[in-house]
Amino acid sequence: MSKDLGGFLKSWEGKVKKSRAVIMFTTMSVAHVDEECCDSEAVPVHVEKIFSNGDIYMGEGMAENCPHGSGKYLWADGCMYCGEWCKGMMNGRGKFSWPSGATYEGQFKNCYMDGEGTFTGSLNHTYKGCWVMNRRHGKGSMSYANGDHYEGDWRKGVYDGVGTYEWSSGHRYTGQWKRGKMSGNGVMVLANGNQFDGSWECGLPKGNGAFRFEDGSFYMGFWGKDQKEQLVKFYPSNSTVAHDDWDPNQLFSFMSECVVYAVESLSVFPSDKMFSWSSSDGKHKKQPVRMNSRNENKGRRRSIDAMGGLDDLENGHIRGLGINQQPTEKQGVTICKGHKNYELMLNLQLGIRHSVGRPSAPKPLDLKPITFNTKEKIWTRFPPEGSKHTPPHQSCDFKFKDYCPSIFRTLRNLFNVDPVDYMLSICGNEALRELSSPGKSGCFFYMTSDNKYMIKTMKKAEVKVLRRMLPAYFEHMKSFENTLVTKFFGLHCVKLSGSSQRKVRFVVMGNLFCTNVPINRRFDLKGSSHGRITDKPESEIDANTTLKDLDLNCIFRLRKDRFQEFYRQINKDCEFLEQERIMDYSLLVGISAQECNQDISAGSWNAELDSSGSSPRISSADTDASLDPTGWAHIRLGVNMPARAELTVRSHETQLVGEPTQEFYDVTLFFGIIDILQDYDISKKLEHAYKAFQYDPTSISAVDPIQYSKRFRDFIFSVFKEEC
């Protein structure tokens, strides 16, 4: 490197000059290389360039117009990136600095701050944690210059989820956050030891809660900034201190001291500095998305990419897969006051809070099935005025039954579910959403506000089946970490007061589609053909419609190692269900085929051919993370799994799996085995006998568990294939 250029670069890094003369474009010491840019087999050479607008690049390059390897780029406006490049883009570890003095050091993906990284702002605020497309998203901690500190969940650049904020004054809040403010259930511990434990809304106490003094006395009731809606009562302790000098309204005046810092925003991001490296004038502009023509795509992978106009993408609709990429409304109806099941929801939440919060000795995970008491159940009465063991509430008098509490507590421990997070998800300040029944059972589903859990009403027979199979279910879950079988977290019953004495039984399950990646299509697959097609007209089918076997027009190709893991686990899960005499289960599959305006990596859906031009190679989604409710989670069986969807064509209407067409699309899959509580009882035997006279016995759902398991596996392995 020339002496003049070296001195200039040192001067630039130390201080950005406010004005300087435009340096004419100069190319320096570029070794001769192949003409083809970014050839993976080419040898990187050292490149030093000064562009006509004053920008400078120094580092490795592949050919003459593509930085690849380690390098440093200095923009005329004072921004600078020093780190790894891949095919002309910031990829890997690097450091980006702004003229203001702010810096980011960590992972980059396609010119975005994406992955683990540390940002230090111009005001000396420091964030360490996860990033997704230039935004703090996932787990992370923020330390402010004044001594305040936040650690917990982030979403779209703000506090969102569960986290702890500590003020330099000694106050501390731990609980739920929403859009940067304390919202949901949380505990505020003051510097003097007093604390408020209850519901919050937009940064202030709102709803049921208790303000507790260190001596044990407390105020409990409904809190609100509007004194007309506030109704709290003082409960003294054995202490002689009366606390007559304390007014509940002081809590809200005190909150003015607990100011939560807003996160420093940036006007320019590294991704805004993208440029066309081959441009002779050095202008920075986004590179066009590489697309193949229709003929070139025949027999090759198509990347469904939000940044480009794929020829099969028109008005947000992907013709081949029948997927409409337009946004859909949130599924379900929020249960608010006036809803017919509003009181049932309150009863359910009160019961679960009491059940999960009940103290008990921790259970080891090496329990033997014989030690499980599947007949265990605990009844608790919840009078509105409260009792020795239950809090006062605004619902009707009801009883709550907790089935096998010690077993489900052990299961939640096995599934690494934090009890506090579990209660906040189900019993937080946010209402549940009611989903109408998608099947013939007539059961209803309720979804938690954070989408982590589904609550299903149950028949008495299903409760008996679940309790009977609990010991074997526990052993299966403990033995197979990546099992695709539904996860159960609790089994309960609410007995309503009144003349009807109606009982509502329900089970808490994990939600397979708990992800911020959009699910564009969902299928319920059993391997039978009779009645296995949706009866909705095409115009009414959207992303929330659950389609069936005969609606599926593609097969899924998985990478060899993933398919082998899938094959082994499906066999193990079906063997377990077969042994428990279970039938009529299905594989629920969610297909995600877009990233329009979503908080996911811009490169996570792109796929490119390897150097041979034939074998597909998945990009970042294949090896890195995909989005879940708490941040980015590693790919695992059934979650965030990249695949190729190959379109199929049926030769006749009842053909379960059509013929492959050699037309492929990149997709991401979410799947699991659901509806595992139907045993082959007398009603199913009668149903089989009746339908077998009218239809092909192999086409109906109600068959013997052994036959059902074989047919299910044969079908699933014809839909999921190993990548050729």
C-alpha cells in the first residue's frame, strides 16, 4: 500500500473530516485473476480502491469487482465496516462504526446486523445479545450510562416478553413487557423492600394485584390510575405498624420516578450501505435479486424471496403451491367481557395459577412408571370472596379439579418449562383467544396471547385415555427428546355453580405453530382418502384453513441426515401409539414460504447451486436459527426445517399422492403428531364395521391401531422424501 494512502486511512479512522476534496477513482495493486467474479475456486487477492466519491476499500477480493474474505470499507459519510465479506456482502464477524461514535461488533448476514452482537451507542449505552435484521430481537441485555440495566426478551427492537429492569436507584421490575412497556404480570420491588405484585398495563399497575410491606401487611384488590375504578383493601399483619400514613395512590406517583429508558435509534443501518461493487462511479445501491427464468428453473430449486419478483409470484400469490402471501387476520376471537365463555376463562386462569403456584417437593426425572399415581386429583373451591387458600375474584363460585398434578409438574420440568413463564402465558393480563373447532369432535380450542399454548376442551373418555397412558407417555417423552408427539402440560376440570353443575374438562398443550415466521398453509394428514378433502370453496381458503390429505399437491424433500432422523422418530412415535391402542391421529404440517416484511434473515430463504450447478445448497436457514416467540431457535426436528416442496399432479381424484413434476419451491416446515387421545374402543369398532360396507376399508380413518399405524407411516413416507 502506498505511503500516502496509508496516512490518509489513519487520519480517517481517527477523525472524520467535515469537508475534503473529491478523490478521483484510482485502482491500486490489483493482481490478475479470473474474469468470473466470486468463483468459489478462485484465489483471493489483495485489493485497494479509492472510488470517485471518496469511498475506500482495502482487503481481499475475488476477481476485480467482488470483495470476498477480510476487508475494510470506509464510506464518504464517515461510516466504516471492517470484517468478513462473502461475495460482495458483509457476512460473518465484523465491526461497523458510525460517525457519531456508535459501534456494532458481532455477526452480519447479507449486510444486516444479524446473530450475536454488541452495540455501543453514542451515549455509551451498551446492548449485548441477539439481533435479527438490524433489530434487537431475542435474548439480550442493555446497560445504560446512568446505571440502569435491562435483561430479558426483545422483539422488534424493544423490550417485549419477560425481562428484568433494574434502576440505578435500587428499584427492580421483573415480569412481562409489551412494546417497550411493563404490561402483563410482574413484580416491582422497591429499594426499601416493599413490592407490588400484580397486573400492569402501559407501564402502570392496572388490574388485580397486591402491594406488600416488609412486615407482611399488604393492600390487595383492583388497581388503576383512575381512582373511580380502583378498589383495594388493607390486610394487616401481626406487626404493630399500621401504615396509616401510606395511600395506595402513592404507588402511581412513585412510578414517575421509574422512567424506562428508550432504546437509541439509528438513522442509517449497515444494510443501507449496500452497493453495486461493479459500479464504476462507486454509488451505493441495493443489488438486484438473482432470478432464473421459467425454463432455467425446470427441475431446479425456486427461492420464494420477498425481495424479488419471482415469475410465479403475482399479487402476493404463488400459483404452484396455491399460497397467498397477503397478510391474514389473527386467528380466533378474543374472549373479553360479555363473551359467553368469559367467566369460564377467568375460572380456568384462576385455577391454573393456583395449581402451578401450589408449593410441592420437586420430582426427579428418573421416576418409574409404577410410582405415578394416575388416580390423583385435587378439588379446590373458589368462592368470590376468597378463602384461606384462594384469592378473592370477580367470577362466580366454582370448583377446580387438578388431575395428576405431580405427574404434569414433572412433565413440565422435563420439557424445561419455567413455572413463572407458564403462568404468565396462560394467566397473564392478556385474554385468551377462542378458536372454533376444526374437526367433528365439537371441542373448542383456546390460544394464549403469546401463542405458546393451546387449551382444548375434552370429553370424559379422552381424559380417561390420557390418564391411562401417562406412565408410558412420560417414558416416551423422556427417552426421545425430539419426539413429534403432542406435549401435554396440564389436565384440569372446571365445575360451574348453578343448577346445571356443568363440568368442563380441558388439557393444556404446546402450540406447534408458535413462531413469528408466517405459516402460509397448514395440512392435517392421516393417510386416508374418504372425506379427506376440504369442503370450502377456494375463495374462502386462507392461511388459517386446515386442509386435508387430498388437498395436498406436493411432496417434501429433506436433506439426507434430517430425513433419516425424521424416519426414525416417526417409527418410534407410531410404535408408542400402537402399543397404547391409539388411532385416528394425524401429522399437522405448517408450510412457510414467504418473508415479506417479517423479522427473519433476508438470506434465510435463499438457496443456490453448488459449484457443480446441480446439487442444491441451503443458505443461512439451513444451519442457523429461525424465529420463535422468544427469539431465534436452532433448527430441530419439526421446527424451522428447510425443505424442497416438489409439486405433484394426481391422475385421479382419490389418488393420495400425485406424480412428481420436477418443479420445486423452497419452504420451511413445522410439523408434529396431534390428536393422540382416541383409542380403538367399541364406538370406533362399530364405525369401522359400518363404513367398511359402504367404502373401501383401506380408505376410512377408523381402523385397528396396528393397521392405522402402518397406513399412516406408509403415507407419511410417501409425502416426505430424502433429497436426491
